[in-house]
Amino acid sequence: MSSSASNVVNGGISFWYADDGLPAARRPLAGDASADVVIVGGGYTGLWTAYYLKKAAPFLRITVLEQKFCGYGASGRNGGWLYNGIAGRDRYAELHGHEAAVRLQKAMNDTVDEVVRVAGEEGIEADVHKGGVLEVATTPAQLARLRAFHEHELSYGEKDRELYDAGETAERIKVADAVGASWTPHGARLHPAKLVKGLAAAVEALGVTIHESTPVTEIRPKHAVTPYGTVRAPYVLRCTEGFTAGLKGLRRTWLPMNSSMIATEPLTDAQWESVGWEGRETLGDMAHAYMYAQRTADGRIALGGRGAPYRFGSRTDSDGRTQQATIEALREILVRFFPSLAGVGIAHAWSGVLGVPRDWCATVTLDRSTGIGWAGGYVGSGVATTNLAARTLTDLVQLDSGQGGRTELTDLPWVGHKVRKWEPEPLRWLGVQGMYATYRAADRRERRTHSARSSRLARVADRVAGRH
């Protein structure tokens, strides 16, 4: 089958919506209004926050304001990795001590099961399969990083993680040149759009008001301002992730990093036999410019990577359309991993943005002096982290309003974390472009030399990025 551009659906938000259909439109805000809590953003963070707040305090009047439709952003475009990774854990260990970071990691481990539990309880059919997360190494340098990564995860209390050699890896999945893998049970594959659509319906059933096609242009204490009116509330919660830069005064707060994906045509039984992957683990690798993939419920491979990582001026795309060079680069990864799929067709390509703070640390905050709260900066690990963030925001609002006390979640080390802003343009564009070009060069060098040492180029990129 051909993979030419003419045969690939490009954009259209994502494959997930092409597969399951767009949601029915909800009415925009019709004028000034009031609420007890107004949530800006109708993605996973905003909807989970509305869900848990309404469950905890059914009397609350909660309004969600969404600029397009619920799940238009990363929540409807991601790779469907429900897993226990969290951005910034090592930094929190440095700032608050190792045990505080262990508590954060344990909360993330438990969050995977919490999402699965709520989806089942609410009757949300999101193609969830808890097969864990398998991360493979395909070069000597990647293998060295994999072993170090595995030991590092064990140090944060993940005692059920397993390390595989080349033969054991091949028993799970037949990735070409794989020399080892690390597996954790704390992960599941899901269909992102089905989850966000089901969650929005569950929230509305609880009595939460959702206004779509209602862009918020400014957030200030007790006010969420839109072109159609202002919603006033004691608490205004910003849940906008990669679209945060579009709000007044927040252009340099979180960088909207671009990530792109392709989905293949459904594979034949013979093709699946050549690949393996019977456990349906989510799949990643130890490259510096890493990939992520899943085996979908309808028998495709959905695979992603950074592509063109950033648009000048923190701009975001309109419908997920992806550059042809990015589509071909992702296809090259697919065939490098699975040479037997060289002839498989690519059905769909799309892109979306994720939020990246300057120190790459996810955060949850409620400013008690203003009533403004926010959560995000997930750096691509948001499918599960959004749920933990939402439960934490819920507890912070409950604590501040006198409806609850301190909890294990309000004491987690990411609560109240402060981070400096990104550099002005053109510095941040040059920095991001240079960073990912260097990571890709490091990966190419490691594949070419077969050295067991990580390329020094990657360490240069880490310093530019501000990673530790």
C-alpha cells in the first residue's frame, strides 16, 4: 500500500476523532454569568477537576469555558499513554528531598488505576487495556541509559518494574535491533477522544455547565473574560496546558511544544505475527528524540514523536495539520522498528501542542490571595497526570474554602512550585530548534558508532533545555 501524501488524511484534529466522530456542539456563553468555580479549558485537566469538585461538593456551581470543543487540544490528540511518568520528579527530589519525590511517584502509580476505575464506574468505553509500558533500547548507548533508567525508577519505589535482555524483549515485541527493555505494569493503552468525550458527558450529568466556542482572553482575580461576557467566581482555575500562551500576560509562561503522530492502516494477522506485541503494552524507546506508540483496539499502530517541535511566537496550529517531512520521519521510525511493515499504509497524520515550563516541571497551584489556580506543564505525560492534578486542585479548593483539610495530595512537592518564564523571541525559537536538532544528531551518531557512551551532543542539548 502506498504511503504517499495523497492517501494520508492530514490534520482534521486527530485520527481519534476521525475514528470516533466529533462531539455534538455545546452552546457558547450567552452573556455575563456567575459561578462558585469557573474552569478555563475543557481538556482532561479541566474536566477531571470539574468531576472531582462536583463529586466532593455537589452544591457547587461549576462552569467550564472551552475555546473550541472539549478535547480539541492535547486531550484529543495524544498517544493514548495512560502511564505513571511525571515531569520534574528529579527536580522535586532535589528541592524537597527524595522521600517527597517517592510520594509523588507513588501517587502517579495509583493514578493509572484511578483513571481506569472511574472510566469503568462511569461507563466510559475508552478501549482501555492495561498492558503496562515497555521501553526498548536499540543501540549500546541506549542500553546503558536503559539500565540506568531502570535502576533510577527502582530507587523511587517501583519494585514491580522488570528489566529484559534482547531475547526476553523479542518475546514481547519484535523490534529490530532491540538489545533490551524495561517494563512497568503502571500503564495502559486507551483511546484519547473516547475518554475525553465520555468524561465531558459524565461531568454534565453531574450538573456542571460547559460552554464551548467560548475563548477566554484574560484571567484576573474572580473574573474569566470572554468576547461574549465575563464569568465571575471566587475561584478561577486555569487548565489550558499548551494553549496557555494565548492568554493575556502568559505568553512566556509555558512553551507550546509541538508533537506529531501517524496511524497506520489496520495490520493483517500475518503482519501482527511479524511484530508480536500481544501484550499491547504502550511502547517507547531510549533515544534522545524519543518515540511513543500503541497498538490500537482496531489493529493499527499509532506512533508519535516531536516532528517540528515549536512554532515561532508560541503559535499553535488550527486543525492538527502536519508537515510532510514530519510524516516521512515518523514513517521512517516505524519501518526502522518493524522492517516487515515497509509496505503498510499510513492512514492519518496529525499534530498537537503540550505545555513545557522552563524547568520542565509539572505543577499545581492555588493562589489563596486571588483565588486563581492552575495545573499543567505535563511535558507530554498528561493523560494520567491530569487526573492527579485535578484531584490535587480539588483538595486545594476544598482546603481554601474551609470545606476540607490538608491531604496527602496537598502536601505533594509539586504544589505551589514556581518557575521562571521562557526567554523572549527569537531566543526561545532558536533554543528549541537547536535543542531538538542536537538531540537528533546525537541519536544518529549513536546509531552510527555503536558506542556504549551517550553522545556528548545530548548533554549540550540538556543544558540548553534546562533539564537536569
